[in-house]
Amino acid sequence: MQQVASSRAMQGTAVPCRSVLCSRRRSSSVRRPLQQRPRAVAEVSVRSEAGGAAVKAKTAFDFQQYMKERATLIDAALDKSVPLQYPEIINESMRYSLLAGRRGKPTNHKVYGEEIAILAGDALLSLSFEYIARETRGVAADRVLQVIVEVGKAVGSEGLVAGQAVDIKSEGAGESVGLDTLQYIHEHKTAVLLEAAVVSGAILGGATEVDVDRLRKYSRSIGLAFQVVDDILDITATTEELGKTAGKDLASAKTTYPSLVGLERSREIADELIEEAKSMLTTYDPARAAPLYALAEYIRCRKN
């Protein structure tokens, strides 16, 4: 993130897999999610300032390998972050939430019981702030405080809690839940969490206020797009593809983008959000910003 924030400005970027969601005429090879391709290549088009001609510059970027490497590092960090402590069941429940993953596995409260799962969640939330304070030695204190504020707002009454409260209140309300309310729910339940992650990295990495603002807009757009795509997949993918029960939104009469604006318009909205996100990256070195471009395209093309 620091590399992205401090790189030189460049103009006019584009990557493959455009408009996959809103077009059924795309080839099946293009529509496959990036994680299933043998190699994901970010192709960057840079417009020359002198002549104005578009010059194609291909930057090979293997997103699948990148994510595998990061996943290994993240798992190791998460494994180390939860201290061994008494009682063991709390430690086990915390580690289960961090390391077990959700796809195809029972939820925490099914394994450890509702009471322990709630306590483990409380413990993890407290641990996150302790970890920020403890593991940022050498970072300017004002930047650490900014990150604590970012994370606190994201998971508190201005973020996740607010979105969840409105979501609960809106269950079964059907079409009476308007698009503005649905967007509020998705922004506060999903987008703010991606925003906090991206912005926190930028702040700790020494990014300028301008860069933090651009990356904030980028992350909020991909976060909302992620949820729009999630709504789409709930009615277009199978349970096997998703790794969770398909059709749950429809069965529970939950308001979604497809239920309000239809499937095709939902695909268009997801495309628009991804393009908005990518437009925030055009001032950065394309090679250094390649992970962010690839992440946006993965969210657009994902199948689960």
C-alpha cells in the first residue's frame, strides 16, 4: 500500500474482464473468476503525454499466486496474534473464527455454543485494538491513533453495527425497503470493513491525505460491488459453487439488488462500481497498483 501511495502519477489504465457481469455474450474463459485461471495478467494501457497515443504495456501479474502468498503470511500472523490463555475454550473459539474459514464449515456458535462464540467475538474485537497499539512501534503516534479511529468507526455504531441494525429491521419488509436503504446496509455491513482495511494500511504506510482519500473511495466502491455481486450469486450460482446455501435471500424474503432493480441492472451497477474504484488508481504506477486492479476485477468476476 505504501508503494502505491508514493508512486508517480500515470494516466489511463485498463485491465481485462470488463463488463462480465452485465453481458451474457462474453466467452466462458473470460467469465471465469481470476482465482481459477492459471495466470492472471493485468494489461495496462498508458496514454503518452507527448503524442496522446495509447501505448500498450503488459505487466504480468499472477493474482492467484499473489493471494496464495498473502494468505500464508496472514494465516501465520493470525495464528501468532491470539495468545495462549486460560480458559482454553476461549482461545480455541477465537482461533476457529480467525483460521477455520467459513466456506463449508460449521459456524463458531455451532461448534462452541452461542455463549462462547459471543465471548470470543468480544475478545477478538478487544484484541484488534490491543494489536494495533502493540505492533506499530516505529510508526508516528498520530497515524496509529488515526487507524484506531478508522477501525473503531468501521465496527461500531457508525459502521457495522448500524448496518446490521437496519438490516435486521428491514427483514421481511420486501419492496418497502428502497434502494437507498439497501445501499446503506451494504455500505455499512460490508464496504466499511474493506475501507478500514485499505485505509489503515495506507495510513500506517505513510500515505498522504490525498492518497488516503483516493484509496478510501476505491475500497468503498469495491466493498459495495462485492455485496451487489453477492446478491447476484445468491440467485445465479449453485450451493456447490458458493460453498454455502444458495437462494437464502429469496427464501427469507430478503431485499437485494436483483429483487429491487432486476438481475441485469444489478450487473450494470456492479460494473459501474468496479470502474469507479479503478478510476481512483489512475495516478499510480500501474505495476505497483496491479494488486488493487486485480482485486477489483476478481470481485467483479468471482463465482463464490
